[in-house]
Amino acid sequence: MSDTSFDSSQTTEASFGDYFALLKPRVMSLVVFTALVGLLVAPGSVHPIEGFAAILFIALGGGASGALNMWYDADIDRIMKRTQKRPIPAGKVTRDEAFAIGIALSCLSVIMLGLASNLVAAGLLAFTIFFYVVIYTMWLKRSTPQNIVIGGAAGAFPPMIGWAVSTGGISIESIMMFAITFFWTPPHFWALALFMKSDYSDAKVPMLTVTHGRRNTRIQIFAYTVLLAALSVGMSFTALNGPVFLATAVVLNLLFIKGAWTILRRNEEQAEGDNYAAERSFFKLSLLYLFLLFTAILADAVLVRMGISLGGWV
Amino acid sequence: MSNFRPDHELHQRRRGRNFGLLAVLIGFVALVFLLTVVKVQNGGKVEAFDHTARPSLTTPEGGQ
């Protein structure tokens, strides 16, 4: 038998890593981190094994919704440069495989989270998967420029799920953590849309840059950044009233507003001149923004637990 | 046995996938086992009516 039947360049046999890539590991890391903060700052106690299992299943649920997103969006992922190397457009995993993995892991993660923690957390995870796959991916993404504004809710649920794992419920603090991520999403994605240039228009995805123009997108980025700043600094005087959070929120929001102001003042010629340097740097800052703000929430909770609270502001 | 041909890249990939799945399954079983241990330890008394009257299941005198 000749070896020619096994020409590896023609096979679509996926490696383990290709299946793992279906779960969007980078998005999963954000889900894990915010859910972990929600779990740790909540006023309940969870056994470390239960906590570990809960975070793992929340991550798995997030990954499952990522696989279902890739299953549904395979056609536009083939067109967009940013997504062409994903397992389905790269020809490594079939759409059917992605669908099967997504459905199986969705069910497994929700059931296991319910068994490991409680039904409220499991219900929230199920709703998050439903929201991301059905509301965002299947409906909003291809029909309205508000796609990532409303769809951003899916990415904002993990800290609420983490909180629910510990307390078995929903409270004003967990809703505030939701709100931070919710209002952070539009400027984060619109900055990406600005420097991805024609990706979204090529794929006929009605991103704000495509439907309302790039100038309008710059204005919207600034508007949402100011809104986010007011919200997060304002939160420092309510339930999330730790001094570390307040200090971090003030510094980060000043930097964020400065970045958004720079984007607002630029036009396309200037942006193309330096290959969208300001937009790229704003996008990177947005990642740091969310990470540090949630770290600050955690730091305040740790200070309180250690009995060295500097006291709330309210 | 040096007569064997070296594995084709496809077989190496398939082996990697199988071992990956094996690791995931072992990890899952271990996690479920540990979760069970924790749930049983923290679950309080696991005792229910089994058609036999036992002192531990009866209401103490003067109790609520």
C-alpha cells in the first residue's frame, strides 16, 4: 500500500488543539477571570473543590457557546481575515462536529454546574449560552448595528454566575459587575471594528462602522466611554464602595477617556497614516481596563476579609 | 523492531487527540469523585426513612 493515501496536506483530521480552539480560549480566559471574581467577592463560602468545579463548568459553558457561534458563523468566518484561521474555515473541523461539540458541552456544563453549585447559577449559565448563541449570533449580529451593544450582555453574565454560585441568588453587587462589562463591550469592539477595516463590510455584518460610518463610530466610542466612566466611578459610592476600586476606577477611566478622546479627534487619513495606532492601543487598554477593575473589586474584598478594610465611602 | 515505518503525521495527530481525550475523561472522573466526597462530607446527615422506626428519626419528647 502506498503512503500517498495519507497525504497530510489533504487531510482534515483535526488535532486536539483544533477542538480546543473551537471553545475560543481567549474569550474563555475573560469568562474565567470575571466569574472567579464574582465567586470570590460574594458573601458566601464555597468549598475550594466546588468553587473550582463551578468555574470550570462556567468556562466550559462559555466555550460551548463559542463552538456554537463558530458553527453558525462559519460562512462569515471564511470571509473575515480575523477569523479565517478558526478551525472550521481552516478546514480542520467540520460544521457538524462543531455543532455536536457545542450542544454536548452546553448540556454538560449546565447540568454539572447545577449539581456542583445550585440551580440559579446553572439557570444563569443556560441563559447566557442561549443569549450568546440565539439572541446575539443568530439574530442580532446580522440584523442590527446594535448587535454588540445588546449582545454584550452575554459576556457580562459570568461575574453574576460566579456570585450566584456562592450566594444562590442575584444582588445589586452582581448586577453592578454585569453593568461594568456590559458598558465596556461597545467601545472595546468598535475600536476593533475600526482597525479591522473592511472585514465586517466584506462579510456584510452590520457593524456600526458599516451602517453609520467610521466617524459616527468614533463618536459612539467616546459616548460609551464617558458613560462607562460615570457608571464605574459612580459605583464606588454604592455597593462596590472599596477604596482600591475607587482609586483604580478613577485612574483607568481617565486613561480610557483620554484614549477615546484621541480616537474621536482623529479622522481616517490620520488613522491610516499610523496604521490605526491609537485605535489599537485603545483596544489593548480596554483589555487591561476590565482586568484591573475586576482585580480592584477582588482586592477590596480581600482587604475586608483580612480585617484591614480602609472602610467604605458610604 | 526496526522494520516498522515511522508513524505518519496523521497518526501522530490522531494519537495526540486520543491522549488528550483520555486526559479530559480522567480529569472529569476525578473531579466528579472529589465533588461527591465534598458533597457527602458537607451534606450533613444522610439518613432517611427506610420503613423502620429509628430513634434518630423520631421527634424528641417536648420537641417541636
